[in-house]
Amino acid sequence: GTTGPGPAEIRCPPPTALEILRCRTTHSPRRAQQAIACRITKDVRFSDQLDVACKWSQPLPCTLVEMMFSRWGWNKETNRKFYTDIKIETIADSISLPEGPLWDEKSNSLLFTDIINNKVLKWNEKEGVSDYIYPSGNTGYAPNSGEALVGANALNFDSNGNLILCQMGDRRVSIIKNSSTTNPVFETLVDNYQGKRLNSPNDIIISKDGFYYFSDPAFGFLNLETFQLVDSDLRELDFHGIYKFNPVDKSLSLVTKEISVPNGLALSNDEKHLYIKKMGVFDESPKVLKLNLDNNEIQTLFDGKKISEEYGGDFDGIKVHSSGNIFFSGGGGILIVNPLGELMARIDFGNATNLTFDDDEKYLYVTGHLDNPKVYRLKLKS
């Protein structure tokens, strides 16, 4: 089995001299798991099998990756923790506005969108990047502002493996067979709420019991030069909604319209709570919100104002790892918080829009932003 120091409070030096990292380590010798808190010094050696969870005493992030996914060691000269086996790969470049990453287990490929160029693209190790579906989100189905954000945004799969798209220009959620085409025939799932056309569906997730949750901010009416919403008579809803759609009976219900700019969505692993990324594009107050699906009570899980001021970037996509930890774009990269909302790490990808895991959570895939038009992947510890 593994051995380690005796119980004591852990205090680890941070990546910078100003940050204090408080850690909790868990040894897993053989089949037994024993939680051990220990003071980490430069003489301590740890097994590669250690799972390490970090908790910051201040809301300041790590610079590379949450330690539970990486091996780590100690540099005696600098007296700092260092990380090994960390390699951020660029798998796609020159994508005008990459978004909507979705792992396709069937083809062992990553699907993602280019919102500005109105495409769904595909990447895999064998073929690289290729066009997959064009046009993706602006086909002339609905009147729109004609601004840049009119392509498809989020992607997902239904229970039969068909591709679901949030089409910003067509202002609907649609579905199509998961295959490459330049002549797509989309089937509309939902395009209105109580007879009023949707704004521009943004993100969509599916619960275990088959319901679709999607966000509908008005980013299809966003001027990219001023980052202000265009005043248009074409917009029929005067709020940014989050909806629940039943694909069986086609019913649509409003979950909430109380969030000013909702974007990314994710369900907690027990599916009792809906995590919502509230952007700060208009009020400089980005947050991760937690909505109780039993009573619709909303509380702030993580306030991103301070970290956004320090590192830039806004809050966009969000995913929940099987560990329960929550990964989301923000702070000039990807941030990771635990279910209590405590900041665990920051991964410096540069400004990012969204992220996803492959089915085995072997890799983390990240889409960049307008100023970082790339797609990345990072191998996680198995």
C-alpha cells in the first residue's frame, strides 16, 4: 500500500507567492480508502494513485489544472508545487467563433459549431477538421437581425442518436440525422413560446428522464462591435428564458425568466439542481447560479465578478464531471468549482466559450472565443 505523513493541517505553497493553497489528500491503499490530512513539505513523496482535491483559502485560481486530474511533485529549488503530464493540444485553429462541443462516441469524433460561419464541424485524430453540416443555424426559416451570431450554437443527441441543434438564426431548436450534409433538412422541435417566436436558443441539455432544458437569450440580436442588443421589431419575447421541453407530447414550459442573460446549462449529478451560467456582458457581474428544480429557488453558487476583473473573459459554457465538480468557461480559461461553489482550479486555455468531455472523461475539449479562435483538448488523469 501507499504511505504518507501523519495527520496534520495541509498548507501548500501556491503557484504565486500571494496565494495559499489548502489541500485535502486521500490515500487509496489497496481497496480501502482513508482520508488523510497532512502537511506537505519538500521531503514528502506521494503515490501516483493519490487523488488530490484542492480548496483555496482565497478565491484565486491555480494556473494549470485541478490536481485530481494530474500528477504533481515538488520543486526543491523554487519550493513550489509543479504539475506534470500537462499538455494542452490545439486540435483546430482559425475557427471564427467556435462553440457547442459535443463528443460523438459512434464516430470517435468531436462535433462543434462555428457560429459566425454557420457550420457544424467535425474533428477526429485520423481526419483532422472537416465541414460536417452547412448551413447549421441560419437557413432562412425565420426572420432575424442578420448580425453575426446566427449559426447553430449548442449541440446534443437525442435517445436515437440524432443531432439536436440550437439554431440562433432560425430561432428554434431542431433535429437532424447525425450525418454530414450540405443540404440539411431540419425538423423543428420548438420555435415559439405561447405563440411568440423564440429569441435565439443557445444551450441545450437532456435529463435522464428525457426532458430537454434550453436557454434562450437574445444573442441573435447582438451587435458584435458594440456588444449591445439590437433594437428590433423582430424580437417577440421581452425576456431571456430557460425552458423545459417534453419531446413526447411537444409541450413547452417556462422554467424561469428571472435571469438577465442565461447562457450555459448543466444538471447536477442527482438532477435535483440546474446550474445556469449568467453572463456579465451587460452588467459585469457573471455568476454560476443554482436553481432548485423542486421549487425554482435560485441561489448564487459562484460569483465571478472578481476573477473576471482579474483575468478577463465572460461566463459561457458549463459541464458537470462525474465527480460532481463543475467545469465552466470564465476567467480567461476554464474554472473548476466543487458542488459547494468553492473554487478549485483555473486552467489557462485563454478566453473560452465552451467545453465538453468524451464519454470516458479521458479528455477535456475546449472551444476558444473570438480572440482565441481555436479548439483544444487536455488529457485528464484516468
